[in-house]
Amino acid sequence: MIVEIIAIGTELLLGQIVNSNASTIGAALAERGFDAHFQQVVGDNEDRVAETIKLAMGRADAVIITGGIGPTQDDLTREAVCAATGLEMEFSEEYAEVLRQWWSDRGRVMPESNLQQAQHPAGAKLLMNPKGTAPGLVIDHDDTLIFCMPGVPAEMEYLIQHDVIPRLSDVAGETAVLASRLLRTWGRSESDIADSMDDLYRSSTNPSMAFLASGGEIKIRITAKAATEAEAYDLIEPMETEVRSRLGSSVFGVDDETIERVMFRLLDEHGYTIATAESMTGGLVAAALTSLPGSSAVMRGGIIAYDSELKRRLLGVTDTTTVVDVETAEQMALGGRELLGADVAVSVTGSAGPEPLEKPQGTMVIGVSTPEHTQAKELRMVGDRERVRTYAVTSALHLTRLALIGKWWKP
């Protein structure tokens, strides 16, 4: 069964609120194996909403609309559904009484505008909403199910779970399960990974593969559909094995295994503690390492040293005439490890810009010192100051990870 999602609200188009409803609905549909090929967002305009509904009805078996069924003038979803389907508007005196009682129970007088919520397209079934006053609606029109949900997330989510998904499942009969495995990688570009996976990407539709880039990491999502979750993961396993064999140590985590979680696990396995010595990133690496509960078990502390003289006195950096070089980063990492009594230390220095510092903007130098070895690597990132700093943090964590697993990089 193909299901399309429509989110209504000018505030969504203006970016005043995030369209979290579409994400929630999409996840609920995927969990039950329903296909969602399109999502639409449209402002509070009856004609445009009606055209959006018509378009969805032409390519989906069911349409889920969220927003626009409240009591105010800009709540136009009911009218738009009537315009899209040719159905007449009807009024439910029974539900009008429910509304009056709702207000009376709270010792308040109901504004007459609330009676708008008792209107519905002819033939629609009202879905009771215990979390608010706007009922959901379901209409079976020309072999297409149309669901109208409140825009308030808590109300929408209740109706999705208690009414919409069960009804879709009943209509579809036996449904499939959609399962995904997310492989997290670092160190190779999105295009490089995509090229190396081209034959896998093109040769299989179940499971399917997608590439996602964010924060300097590339994620590979493998998705399969089957009758059961176990069967879906059985389909995923051979492709996952092949991806891992091709990418090797570039793969660092699975699903919710962030680099911070992986770092904690590796440090715990070695019985190591860690410290940071930062210049360009100003404490961001330390912040990342302390972002998870329990970080005090492995994190000794951090040093922020922008000033060259401070680097010399605290960290033992001998050449204060240069800042952005491998030797400085190595001395910072070694000095931070010794000063804070840690087993491992990671250092960051560089030129975040906008004005270049010794080397072009985007130059970052990461150093890592362990009980066995101390080494640094110079990297280059294109972008503004905050992008460079963000990628420097990611790079620092990953180079430390590689050092911990014995995969030291070329200087």
C-alpha cells in the first residue's frame, strides 16, 4: 500500500516550526512496511490544499493530512477535502454536543467558532481525539482513504497509532516489515564511497542502499522489506558484510553508535583515560567527549591554549613562532597527556579563519598521543569558520579512534 503525507500550515513553509509530524508519520508507516513515495507541505490556502490533495489521491492508496482542522479561520482542511472530492459539507450535531460538554466540564463558555470542528465532508467517520477537541476524520473516496489529523503533535500521534495505522493494516491485509541498518563511516568522501558501492547500489532493490552525509561522516543506510523483522535483517546481512569488507576501518559504528560512544567503548576496553589540548576548537572536543553520561570514568580534563606563551608553559611546545604545524600538534598532545595524567590525549590546532593563520583557512592539525606513540596529521577543510571547527572536532575523535585500534594514519 502506498501512502502519501500532506502537512498543512503556512508556518511550516516559513520555517517558523519544524515539520516533525511528517517525520513521525513516516516512521510509523515504515515500521509497518507501508510505502511512502512522496510528502507534501502546503500553506493555508484552500485552493492550493485542494490541488495538493488531488495530486496525492492520483498516486497513492491512502492520504494522511495533518493540520488545518482546528477552530480558526485558517483551518481549511475540511473545505479543501470537499473541494478535492466533490463531497458536500455536513454538520454533526452529536459532535457539537461533545464540544459543548467539553467546555462545560471545564467551567468555560465555548466560543461559537469551535463548532467548525463538528463539520465534516459527507460520509466521513469522526475519529475521537481524547487529547484535544478536533476529531480526526477518515473518508473512503474513489478507493482512496483520506485521513485528516490534527496538527498538534501529541494529538496527531495518538490518532496515528490508535486509528490510522490499524485501519491501514486492516485494508492492506498482511503487511510487511521495513528494517534498516545504518553503517557509519569516516575518512572517505561521499562520492568515493558511492563509486565503490555502485554495483551493489544498482544490482539490488531489496535491500536498497542510500548515502547520507553529515558533520564530516558518511552514513550508508541499507533497508530491506520482508514479512518479519528477522527476515528483513537476513536480507540486509550479506550486503552489510560486503560493504564492511570494502570499507574496512572506515566503518566505525552501526545504527546509534556515534563516534563518542565508540570512543568510550575503546577507552574502556584498553583501560585508558583521555584528555584534550585545544587551540582552534576552543574546548569543543572536550565538550563532545563529555556529552554522554558516565564520561567522568574516562575523561581526565581539557586544556584550551590559544596563546603561544601559554602553550609553551603548560604544554611544553618548544617553537612558539609557529602554531599550525604537525610538530606543534604532537607537542600539545604529549604535553596534555603528561600534564593531566591521562593515558591518551588529543590535540587540535589550525587556521579556522576567516583570516589565514600561517596556513590557508581550513587547515587543521590533529595530534594524538598514546602510551605507545605520538603522531599528528594535517587536514584541510573548505568552509566557513564554524564548519571548519565542527569538522576538526569530528576529525580529532576519529583519528583518536584509529590510534586506539592500531590503525595509525600516514602523517
